[in-house]
Amino acid sequence: MSGLYERLRGASEAIARLTGRDRHDIVMVLGSGLGGYPDKFSGAVAVPYTEIPGFPIPGAVGHAGTAYSVECGDNRVLMLSGRVHAYEGYPADVITFAVRTAVLAGCRTVVLTNASGGCGEDIQPGDLVVITDHINLAGMSPLRGDNDERLGPRFPDMTDVYTPALRDQAHAAASEVGVNLREGVYLWWHGPMFETPAEIRMAIALGASLVGMSTVPEATAARHMGADVLAISLCTNRAAGLAGRKITAEEVIESADEASDRFQALFDALLPRL
């Protein structure tokens, strides 16, 4: 954590300079199926991650590595198209650097999206799911090491990682546009391999509805800094051992593309409410 605050401050100042906007209200991390979402907004200002000091460069398919500054209603939204993952070899403090930068730059609301495998009985491929809680089985925490009180307390409470009021807003927006929105608990798996059937049986026994390889470190870091967090997952497939067939990365990408319009419609209605 040494020098983290200063590096975050430098990155946040660079975003303000490069976008020409001295404040942003919301940061939104765009997962699978939402990579093209910023194109809908006229006047969007695009900034490659390579121009923001300290921002890690994504290597996963569908993660572009570009920050977009857009206006949505009365909100200025910083959309992060692309994230890095633990399975790419990054430590937790690097995985969370972009979200922490945005919070330090004024974003008090953090919206996280992802693609996941469904293991809850009522979660099917194509479903959009509001995350109500999470289970960290990756063995990593972005809070490990020295704590800088300028970012947050040593022992932050995680009772409501995902802000109940924001979840209510998501359900209201979904009803407005006719999108069925479910709820579930997300289990963070390190990856990059998909889980085994035995591991999925364990996840179900622990109370998980979804399994995935992102989001939890970002949510943890954002709550550490006092931001409100909303996370919405797209279930792209039934998890290992539940669908009677093998899982492929191509299936995940195809399912995300098919659900893109519904995902975008939900956020068209939601972002102006936040």
C-alpha cells in the first residue's frame, strides 16, 4: 500500500485533465456485454488507460482498456471499459486501482457489472441478477498490508457491501423497462479455469447463486473508501456439472452479446436515477 494514496491522487488528477471535467459522480465498470455502451452517449470523452498513470492494461477478450466520461441526466459518469483480473497475475491493489481512483476523484456511487455462471436453482443463462452479497474464495483482499486512513479504516464493516437503496433503484428501473431482474449471492473464484462440478457443489452449499472471477475486490475497496456499491451480473451459462455439458469461453461471450440490449436498456433507465 506504500504510496498508494499519492498514486491514486495523480491518476485522478490526470482523469480530470484529460476529460476536461473536474468532477464525476458515478463510476461504472463495464463487464462482458457492455463494452460498446459508451457509444450511445453523444459528447463522450474517451481516454485510453495508457494515458492514465498507474492504470493497469486489461488483457482479457472484450475488455478494451478505455475510460469514457459521459453525461447521463444530471450525473457525470466515468465508464471504465475493461478491468484486470487476478487470473492475469495482478495483485489485489492493482485490480482495484481504477475504481479507487474514481472514488478519490469524487465518485460516491460505484456500479459494477460482470458475467457469471449460474448455480442457483432460479438463475438461468440470460438472467440479469442484482448481487446482494458475496463470498470471497479467491484468497485475496485489496485491504491486505498497511492501511492508509486517508482511504478508509483498518477494519471496515462489510454488512452491506452492496447498498440496499441502490438495489431498490435497480429493481425500479428494471420494472420501468420491462427487464426481469433477479437477486443472488456472488462467489469470487480466482480462475482462469472454470470451476469443477465438486467446487460448484461447494458453492451451492455455501449459499452462492453465481460464480465469477471479478467484482469482489472492487466492491471491497469501494466500501473501504465509503462509496455506495451496486453490482449487476449477467448469467451467461449454468455452472459446471449443472448443464450436462462442458463450458467454453465462446459460450460466455456469445451469451453476453445476446443480452447486451437488455443490459443497456436497464442502465439507460437506472443511471439517471442514481
